[in-house]
Amino acid sequence: MVSKDKMRLIHDVRSKRGYNCDSDHFLVQIKIKQKLITLKNKQIQKHKWDRQLLNHKEIINKYQENIQTKLQEIEEETDINQDWQNLKQVILEAAKEFKLSKDAKNANHWWDNKCKRAIQEKNEARGKCLKRKTRANLDIYQQKRIKSSRICRRTKK
């Protein structure tokens, strides 16, 4: 009744004959011991840098000046960890002001309205095909699927 990879989780199996379950079968009691996966509450947010803007010397000079002025405003701490946190915060704030860091959402810069529309049409055709499975609906869905993948592939290139 249990697959081989889950077999090590089962520690004890017993049939309980006394319980009434309105059938001619007996209840089965199983003791399982399984580890639960814990999730980390604090995940570090990674920042991506816009490399095209890093090539402009004017922007880089303004960025460096901004960092220097912000660092002069902050008092030096005796704790090195607090100093590091302050430095990190100043660098990231300056990067946001000059839009040097990209959000993870904007990583797919090729994704546009044309791709969205093609995917939406494909999904609608799939819905029609699932509701009423005819040869015509299936052909339309396959054509829309091919068309949407081509559009997305071309815009990505």
C-alpha cells in the first residue's frame, strides 16, 4: 500500500478489529515518523546590477559622490558589524536613487504585451478545448500554442 521510498517512515502497523466502520473491512492503524521541513523566515534579497548604466562614467561619478556624502553624514560605530550594515545600506540606497539595481521582476525585459496577448489567446483556446474536445478545437489550440511559443522565442532573442 506504500511506495518503497516512504517505507522507512512507517514504524508500526496494526489492524483494529473492534471498531465498527460499517463494512466488512477492519481499520488499520499506522504509526509514522517523519521529519518536518522548516522554512527560513528571513531570506536575503539579492540585488542585480544594471551593467549598461555602470558603463557611463558620469553616472558612476555621481553615484560615488552620493555614497561619499552619505557616509560622511553617518557616525562611525565601534562595532564593526554595525559599520558594515551602515555601509551596505548606504550603497543600496544610492543604487536605488540612480536606478543601478534591478528588481527580480524586471529581469525578463523581453516580456511585452505581444507575448502576454499570445499566451492569453493560447490559454483561452486550451479552455475551449478542455470544455469541448473536438478535432477543430484541438487544431486551433495547437496552432495558438505554436504561434505563442514562436512569438516569445523571437522577442527573447
